[in-house]
Amino acid sequence: MQFLEETEIWVKGEVAQGKIMLAIALLLLVAVVAIWQSGHPVLKGMLVPLSLLTLIVGGYGGFQVAARPGHLTKVQEWHAENPATAHEKELTKANKDHQAYSRLKLIWVALVIAAAVLYYLVSKEYWKGLSIGLMLLFVAGLLLDTALHHRLLAYKKVLEAVNNS
């Protein structure tokens, strides 16, 4: 029973983060509209990355809110049919997601560094704004994935403990 309780806790955390991400997306949308109306070249350069960030945060936040409860239902059905198989599927998924998050962290950091280098290589205000916007986009990706990965690691640890008992 601990397996299902921990899965429910993990799903609730994912849904909560999804709701926070949706709220952030709304705030970003307000910022994008304000930037659109401004005439400042640095802000205009930030418009594309911030628009992309708004779509990513809103889209993934919406996915978390909409899809994760269904995942819990699916795991509960698997558990009712065969608890060992359900546990194994979740552990395999957690390991796969752990590997993906670990790689993504390195990619996000590399992209932040590349955007910072771009900032120092360009002289026009628009391009400086674009590089600042890209840095914000990549740092946000790193922070969001780190939060998701942190929660996943706790869940994965419980799955492994259940597996060993």
C-alpha cells in the first residue's frame, strides 16, 4: 500500500507544480503584452524568448494538471491487476525520467553559458535583449526541471526501498 500512497503524493506534487506553472505563465503573458507595447529595443529582443517561455511553462503546467491524475488512475489499475508489474513499470519510468532530467540539466547550463557569451559578442540592443531573454528562458528551464527532478528523486528512492523490501 505504501507504493500507491507514495505515487499519490508524487502526483499531487506534480499537479501543484503544474498549477504554479500556469500562474507563472499568466504573469509572463502580461509581461509579453507589456513588452509588445513598449518600444525599447532590449525589451523587443526579449519578446521571442519570453513568448516561448510562456508557451513552455503554460503548456507543460497544463499537461501536469491534466495528465498526472490520469497517470495515478492508470497505476492504481495496474496495481489492482498485478502489484509487482505496476511497481516495476513505475520504477522503470522513474529511472528513465531521472536520466532525462540529469541530461537536461547539463543542456540547460550549456545553453545559459552560450546565451551569456552571445550577450558579450553582440553590440546592438535588440540582440542583447535577445540574449538576456534566452538566458531567462534557459535558467527557467533549469529551475523547473530541477524542481521536477527533486520530487522524482524522492519518489524513486521510495520505489527502490519498496523494491528491496
